[in-house]
Amino acid sequence: MSVVQQQTITPLFLSDSAVSKVRELVEEEGNEDLKLRVFVTGGGCSGFQYGFSFDEAQDDEDAVIEKDGISLLVDPMSYQYLVGATVDYQEGLQGSQFVVQNPNASSTCGCGSSFTI
């Protein structure tokens, strides 16, 4: 008799600064239905790149990560590249932006929005 091990899927995480910025942007728009969507597309200088948008519509297949009343949406294709990652909001010399801290990326480019698996 063999023992089958269950694999635990690590979810995505939202940093406190990302939650605060999303809340601020949603309040500015005056639309409580807005959710932050993160996605992965082909391209960029390292092969894949992250994208962010605000979306009212949630697809049935979307993964939904909620924290402090804020929702993050991820489509199934992108989710596989983002398992265990943290979506953060950073302000620095290069400006302010949402960034992904992704443990799955074997390398990233200098801009921080492109990565390789």
C-alpha cells in the first residue's frame, strides 16, 4: 500500500503597502467593485512580464486572494507562474509601482517587471 502525499498549493500574498494603495485607488475612483488583477504575459527582456489592471469583472476561473477587504484576481494561466509570490507596492527613486516578489523566477531584469522561470 502506498501513501499518497497531498501537495499544498501556496497562495499569492498581498503586502500591507499594496493593500493600502489599492484601497486608496479604489476610493479615488469611487467604485467599490474594483479589484486589482495581476497577470503574466510573454515578452519583456527576460521572457515573461507582469501586468496589473483594475477590473470589476471576476471570471469563474479566477483565483481570488483577499486581504483586509481588498481583492486580487489572477487568471489560471498566470497563477501557475505566481504561486508563492507577493504583490507589493513600492515607492522609490524610479517611481512608484506595484511589483511582484516571485520565488519562482530564476532571474529578473533591472526594471523588475520582466522575469525568467
